[in-house]
Amino acid sequence: MSISPQQFNHYLQSSHLCKKFLIKDGITSSYFEIETNPGFFIKNRYDIIFLKNTFQNIGESMSILKNFDYYQYLICKMLPEIADINPFKKVFQKIRFVIICSFAKFISLLDTKDYVTITKWNILSKKNLELVAEMVNSYRQGIEFSNISNGFKFEDEICIFFNLNIDKIDEELNRYYL
């Protein structure tokens, strides 16, 4: 799965449209159902009981996705309140985009039944989830971005796995938020 600059630009143009992606989370329901996110993934539904019999780590994946959905929605709702000059705004845009890419990658892997790579997705996505939680909590606690900026960086392995060029994303964000 390759992420194009057009996808990122489309994301930026529509980033004010906040919605949850999960219709059914696969944890409290016997299905994992996801809403369409144009340019990234289409509405789909998966039988969790079947998946659990096929791939034992699917529960971990569902938990990660449920948390990602919570944070992407929360970030989307927070973005309009953050001044364009506040460095958190760009970081949150980048984080939310990476979450959407994570959803798209997971769905692609699930559709191709690539359970070995989903195991790697789980590992890397948990690292992302920790980073996301830390950044959101720092912002909510009023910690100055300059006090934590050295701690915010996507690992190279994550960028490679999700096929993300963070330098290009930063360039687009700098153009978008002049």
C-alpha cells in the first residue's frame, strides 16, 4: 500500500469532517465493521468469530483499532480549537493521518489474509498508540510543545512499514499552515 501526496492533500482538505470509523468494534460485537473513509478504505464488515478461529491475535488488533478510532476522533474535534501557529496542530494532523493509514493498512492485510504481517502491524501500531496517547495527554495537561518536541518522532520502522514520507508530509503541512 502506497500513500500518495494526493491522499495527504485530500486528508488535509477534509480533516474538519469528524466521524468515527468503527461501526462495530469487534470487541463488544461479533463483527468488526468499518465506515468508508474516501481515498483510504471502503465500508466493510468482518466476522470476528471466524477471524478469532483463524488468527488468534485479532483481539489485540481490535483493541488497537478501537483506541485509534477514539484518538483520531478526539484529535479531529480538538483541531479547530488549536491555533494554526501552535506546533501541536501540525503534530495532531500528522498523527491523525498516520492513524488513518494504519486503518487502511490493517484492512488491506485483513482482506489478503496476511496474518503474519498483521502481527507486525500490532507491534508497530501499539508503539504508535503509545505515542498518540502521550501527545494528546501532554496537550490536554497544558505542557508546552517545546518541552516534549524532542520526544515526538515516528520511528523509521513505522514510516517504512506504513510507507510514509514524513519529510513530505511536513512540507505539505508547512504549506497548508502558512
